[in-house]
Amino acid sequence: MIAEIKGKISQTGYNLNDRLEDNLTGNVFGAMRYIPFNLALRNILAKGVYPPGIGELILGIKTEYWGDKVQFWPYDREGEIDVLVDFDDAIIGIEVKYLSGLSSDDDVVAEKLMDNEAEKSCNQLARESRIIAKKGAGKTKILLFIADSDFCCNVYEDVTERGIIEDPVGFGYLSWQSVLSQMQLLALDNPFYQIILDDVISLLIKKGFESFTNMYVTLDADIAPEGYYDFGAYDSCALSFETDILIEGGVYYEFS
């Protein structure tokens, strides 16, 4: 509905399909704005975002009603941020990707000087960080990138390594998988709010964002991190918890 109101869907509906990114944005954040920020979206973003420092900034936002503080695809000469939430003491821009990549990019690294003027990157997230820096004077400034797990992690690493996010905008990312898992952990006392949340959860599951989260092993013994465990008759089956690999947040590991 939000995407249609904002003209992101044609009147004939020819571009309305299950791959439409703007429709997903409008459906998720358009629905979530009917739930007080401090009851749902604040925790979803704060607990699912990487790096954790960005989550701490989000937890500091105490707003309840925020329906009048959110804008969808507001125009700026630098571009259109999908969702812009302008709180009294903080501003959050959210760029959403579903099945597409960034709309623009280049090879700019940090700020190269050309003819005594700083070269500005045309990277979509770099441009949006400049929008937030301009609009959020005197406020905490945050840019969030939401996409599929592998893609958002790779984009985050590339953008941060190149140093093209406008200072002092805090930049973090969430995968759609983590957004869904954080939603599933919520239990709202208000039944009307819970219905809204359940609908968004169902939508994200239908979009294919449900992921493996736990492996439950029941043993009558404590699991020691340095030990090996033999499961009965399956002599060839053992779990080793030893590794010389440094485990870092924000990335994934495959052990074969």
C-alpha cells in the first residue's frame, strides 16, 4: 500500500510482483509504524544490527509513537533513501535491498583530493550517508543497510574498508534473516500489535528469509568447549569444539 501511495507501483500494476523491492519495503516498515517504536522496531534493529555499537545508539532512542516521524523515499538531489526516520535526537536512514544490488558504485577509496576538492563517491550508500549528515545536524546519525545475509555483509566490508561513509554517520547492516529472527523472539502484550507483527513475520517467511538457527543435542553430560563427544554406536560421528580459527562477528563459517 505504501509503495502504491508513493508512486512506486504503476496504476496498472504491471510492475507489481513478488520480486518488487519497494513493495517489500513499504509492507514491512509501513506495517511496523503502527506499533510503538520502543515495543518492536527498536529492539529488532538494535539486537540484529552489526556492529553492536550501532545497536547501542538505537537502544538510546526512547520514542514510542513514531508514525509521524517516518518518510518513505524522500527526495534529495543525492538520491532517495528507502526509509528515513527523523526522531527528536536521532535520524536513521534505512536502505533496503531484496534481489537487486546497489544502484551505483565506483572505485573511490576514502577522500581523494583532486584540484583541492574532495572527490565524493557515487556509491549509493555513500550518497545516502551524505543525505543523513545534512539532514541530521545536531542529532545522532545512523545509516542501516538491510539485505540478504551474504550480500549485506560483503557490501558492509567493502564500504567500510574504503572509508566512503560520511563522518560522523554511524553505518551498520542487518540481514533479512536476522530481522526475521528478532521479530520471532518478540511477544507483544497488545493483541492488535501482535497481529501486525505476525503478518510481517509471515511475509518474510514467504519471501524465503527463514534460516537455520539452532542444533539441539540432548546429552546427560555437560558440554566442555575443549572436548570431543561420541554419540553411542555412531563411532564415526563426533563433534569437535576445538578450532585454531579466530571467530569474528559479522561473518559466517563453514566446516566440512
